[in-house]
Amino acid sequence: MSDTIQELYGRKGRNITDHDAQEITRVEELAYDLKISDVMTRDIKTLSPSDTMRSVVDLLRQNRISGAPVMDGDSLVGVISQEDLMRALADHDREALISKYMSSNVITVKSYEPVIKALETFARSRVGRLPVVDEKNNLVGMITKGDITRGVLTAIRRDYQEEEIRRYRASHLFEDIISDRTSLILRYKIKQGDFVNGGQASSHIKRALLRLGAPPQLARQCGIAVYEAEMNLIIHSTNGGVLRVQVEPHRILMQTSDDGPGIPDVKQALTPGWSTASSLAQSMGFGAGMGLVNIQRCVDKMDLDSTPGKGTKLLMEIHLRPDEKFKAPPGASETPSV
Amino acid sequence: MKLSEIIHHAKGTVLNPSILINDYEIIGGCGSDLMSDVLAAVKPGAVLLTGLCNPQVVRTAQMADVRAIIFLRGKQPSTEIVALATQENIPLISSDMGMFELCGRLYKAGLHSYESNWIGFHE
């Protein structure tokens, strides 16, 4: 088993302190998602209370670990660590039994609990390693702060790789599927008045375009246009509406439709600054009469068709320029290894 | 200008320190409470100064590739807003300064306007 990060750092005199463990914020989310069993060391070396402290020296040195659980038959009776060993060495008491120096007040964590539980226990108990037990209280592993650091780093790397793989796969969609005309259609239902989730559909659309390998500038333009259109559905429609995006290798067609109330004067609606938005919409930073004007600036072609009492259809079209095309992101020319 | 310098000028507090931001390079600035104005004018890579404090600020930033948001006059976004920004990897900063003062300070420190004057995307 290779060294844990903590053990590597430990030798350089740098360690993760209890204060750090309480303050770590980047790992917070993962600390709740990851289970202790995901990050713990399973390959555990155990000692017996009747072994001598000399055998502790050998075990720690050979396995390059900083502590080990002490088992009396099947039951966990203590933990012996480097610190305990140093006390024994200071006393010139290498032949003493482990039972004399081990911590017998054993704090354990459960394998199925989230990592945050172990972090809290570390911060509270000031120990460096915790035995991990299963539902039946059987010892199944050991966990150190180093294991947690490594587990979290691995999880972060995995997240990153998953996104890379998604991008790789999606970006080949238009190349791998052969037809006379390939298009991908995305549909989203937008709720009237839902300011809290407003922009979520647009957020998904922008991400989808980036995964498909769209140039970032193009994804941004589409993102801004659909976001304004999505907010228009939230602000103005009677019953919400539908946002539909059709992605093709040479163009992107975005469309919103609703069933009312409709716009009495389309020309007026297109005037910069003209607004009929509620004060609620305005308090959200919208409804300044710039939405449709913004959309027009982002797209090559915009069509607004509305009948009062029936509904509104907004069509937005962006053509990819000759130098713009969907392509795999740099570095994704080969399938990333998992 | 590095985001850490901007935070220093703003005497700001980072609200989602879990995002590693010290070396974020900010190319320009934009100040507005109107999200449509931001969407219309901001160039990618800017810091956004705003007095508005709701989830749409983060969505706007995400759509327009804004790199960081500064909430002015000590406004504190809700935990939902902070979570959304963290998910989208957008640093949120709270500053006690007002719009005019912070825009002025950052401009004087060499951060230029990143608001285009009605130049469309397809020029």
C-alpha cells in the first residue's frame, strides 16, 4: 500500500490540523457525499495486546503506516500509534506489552457514515486515526485525515474526468452519426412566475452546447438569447411555455412558445426600454425593456409572432460561421482513461 | 488584475471560499443592477458589480461568462444563491462600498470598463 498523503506530508513536518479539518470548505460537499467506506484503508495490519512495543516498530516501519488497531481475538481493544511508540521509546521500554501503551478508549466510526462524520470525530477527539466498523461492529478498515484528503482528491479528479468524457462523447455526436441532416432537439417546460429556477433551462442548454463542442462564444450567445427568452416566459406568459432548441451542425434554432396572453403591439415590444413587466420581475433585474433587443443582438434572425388571447411564438436562429463548428475540445482527441 | 487585488480594493469578503480564486485573472469590470443590461453589454471575463441580490445575478453571470460577482452595500445573498454560484464556479464577494465608489476605485487601480457600447455579437 502506498503512502497516504498525510503520511507523506507528516514526514515533511506538515500535517492537516484539527483546525483545518473544521475549516475545510472545498471538500464540504464531498464530505457529505462520500462514505467512509469509499476512502478508508481496507488492508489493515493489526496487532495483539500481548505483542511487544518492538513489534510495533517493525509493523509501522515495514508498512509505512502511522498506527494500527489492536485486536484481542475478534474484538477491538485499542489503537497503537507512533505517539504511543515514542512514549515507550522515551521510557526505553521497547519490550513492554502493547497493552501498556495503547489507547484503550477506542473511538470508532461506521463504514456507512459520510466522511464528514469522521472529520467531525477527528476534530473533536484529537486522534490521528480511527478504526472503521460495519453494522455488526466488525473492524473493516482504518481511516486517517490523509485517507480523506486522498479520497476527496480522487473524487474531484473523477468529476473532472466524467465531464471530459461527456464532452468527448457528445462532441462526436455530429461526426459519428451519419445522415443527410442530423439534428438534436432539446425541450424544456418553463413555469410562469418561477423566478427561483429561472435560467435553469438556459443553463442546461449552454452546458449542452459546450459538451457538444460548440465554440464558447457561440454557446455564450445562445445562452444569453435563450435566457432572455426563458425569463420572458416566466415574466409574461399566462401558463408558462415551452423552450425548444434544435441543434444542427450548421445552425442553432431556438424557440419559445406559450398560450397567452400575447403581445398587442409587437413593434412597440421591440422598442428598447419598452416594458410591461411587473415590479416583481423588475426587482429581479429584468423587465427593463431590453430582453428582446438583447436577443436580436445575439442571433442572426429573430421572429416574433404573437396574437393577443392566443399566444406568442419567438423564433431565434444562429448560423454557424464557416470558422465555427462543433468540434471535440482540445485534449479530447482520445478517450480519456477512467 | 488578479481577483485577490480586486477583493483587496473592495475590502470584500469572499462568500464561497471553497472556489480557489486567488489566481483568477479579471480583465475588466461591469457595474449594473439591470441584468438585461449586463447580458447586453458585458464582455466575457469581467467582474460584475451589482446592488441586486438574487439567483438571476448568478444565472446572468453564468450565461455571460462573468468571472466573479461583487454584491455592493454589504448585501448578503441567500445560501441558495451561494450554492448555485459555487456549483457554477463563480466567486461571490460582498463589499460594503457603493456602486460609484467601488467602480471608481477599481478604475483608478487600472481595471478598465468591460461594458461594450451597444456592439452586437455579430459585428
